[in-house]
Amino acid sequence: MTSLKSPDEPRFSVHYRVTVNGSSDIENLARDITIEQTAEAPIDCIPDRLFREGIIGRVESIIAVEGEAYAHDVVISYRCDLTGYTVPQLLNVVYGNISLKNNIKVIDLDFPGAFLDRFSGPSHGIDGIRKMLGVFGRPLACMPLKPMGLSIAELSSMAGALARGGVDLIKDDHGIGNQRFHPFRERVSHCQEAVYKENARSGRATMYCPMVSGGFDEIEDQVRHAVKEGVRGILIAPMLVGLDTVRYISTTYGIIIIGHPSLTGTFFSNQEHGMTPAVLLGTLFRLIGADISIFPGAGGRFFFTKKECGDLSRALLAPLGSIKRSFPCPAGGLSIEKMGDLAPEYGVETVFLIGGSLLRQSRDVSGSTELFMDRIRSLYAP
């Protein structure tokens, strides 16, 4: 029989913001979280040894949030081996059952080095991507292929025009999948060829990153085809395909991963429940291998605040064991006109993603791209 004793097993901590009603006892609520996320049994049915051996979560601190009558910051630690050192079980321990409750929000995660060493994180990170592109001293620029429904000839022509304009990264719009009107294999082959030809002419290293999506049995086949065609990065939405699927692709194929936030909004829409963008799109996306994390920039067509964007950017850039740094990528309704305000907020280690506003500006996609690149260079000129 295997013993559960592991006195030296490291622990990681989850910071929860718990909002109670006037009659609730925060100590009891915190204790309930420790049990719900581990043994998930009535407390009188849990053997004492599970508490002694640390299998049950442990409340480390409870602090009332200043200025908020019913909110408390609760830190609970868990044995690292409860996660099995896998992404699905990590999510299960952090927020599994309690995600079905109310007024519990994950606001931070603290992992020891022994835990982080079990995960590879981004395969390239900021420094690796810059080296591949040969671009230093300024933010990177990304533009999408859109809208969905264009023919493969139109999409590949647009890819060539964007590369001709000098953009660093070209990605499929996230809605462009394996639809019959622009099937994945044919689309990727033609778009990659168009970008390759422009790179050969200009000497640049613009990357095309197709959207990988579809059924579980399709995803790896798409990645293999993309790699065979010379693609060095992909766009993928971790919440659509599964976070551990992204980790597997990153560690197996070593390609650049651009993480898209589709479907993550359900975690952010309630200020008292869910996860913060910094936790999900920052720490967790980085942990599973996102080299670049796209998120809605403040002032665009979504609802993220400047503080949320700043916290998210810091989560992608801050030390995290030996895991590489990831690029923050604000997007969602940004424009060249707004870049003067964005530059001091995000600094150099950023990917700026602009799409619709440039398409609206001119039918000359290549010319609009050149304006975009000129603006970035002017803002970050030495």
C-alpha cells in the first residue's frame, strides 16, 4: 500500500478573493474551499491522517479587503503532488468544484520552483522570437487575415501584401478554421508560400501563423501539416481545444504558440467570481506554452481596464522559475491613432495587433501595413 505521507512535499498557494454576505462566516467558507478542492467529503467523514499529511488544503491567511465590507483575500496552499503535475488536475485543484459556487475569484497563484520545473512553458519566449525574426529594440507588429469567408486566393494575396508591407507576424483570424470554403491544408500551403516569396524578396523573416482548431483527432494533423510547410508558429485558443492540448503541441513540436482568448470571457464578466485575466491569460497561458498571449486592450471594443491589462502584462513578463517570458499582445479594436497612448503603457516587450482599423483605412493593405510599421518605429526610435 502506498503511503500518502510526504512531509517534504512542496506546496503551492492560490489567492482567492471571497465575497461573503452579512451572515456568512469567512473562516467556515475558507475551510469549505480547502475540503471542496481536495477530499470533497463531509468533514466528519475525512480521516484525521489526511489533515496531518497535508492532503486537505490549508488556510494560510484571511485578510479583509480594505474599503470592501464583505470581501476577503484568502490564501490557501495545496500539496503540489495533488495536481499530479498535469494541467487538467492543476485546474481541478485550483478552481474545479468551487467554480460552480458564487463569489470566489482566483486573483493570484504562487508556485515553488520544484513545481515550475515540471513544466516547459513557452518553447521560444520573447528572446527566442526576437532572434527568429531578427527584430530588437521595438515592439513586434502583428496583423490578421480576415474576414472569414474569403477565398484561399484572396487570403494568400492578403498574406503576401502584409509581408510586403513589413509586418513581423501574420495570423489567421481566429474564426478561420477548416471550413469547406478555405480548408486548412490548402489555405496554409498557399499563405505560407506567399509569405515565403515576399521574405525571399525582402530579406525579412515575417512569420505566418495559421489558426489550428477542430476536433481532437484533427488538431495534431493540422500542426504536422503546418510544420511540414515551413510554418514556425500557430494561433490556437486554449479554452476551445483544451489547455493541455496546447501544452502538448508546444512541447512536442517546439513551435511558437500564439494564445487566443476566445471563450475566456466567462471567467472575467463577474467581478466577484471567476479568475482575473492576469491569472488565466497570463500565468496559466504562459505555463502551458503560450509564447504570445492575445488579450483585449483597454479602450478597444471589449471591457478590459488599464489595470487589468497592466497586471496581465506583468504576469507574462515577471520571473516564473526558469519559464521563459511571453509577449503581451493587446488587441481588439486598437488603431494606429491610439498607439501613442499605448506605447508608454506597454513598453518594448509587446506585440501590437491591429486588424480591422487598417483594413478600413485603405484597400492598399501593403500601404496600410507600412504606415503601421512606420508608426511603431517612430514611437520607439532611439
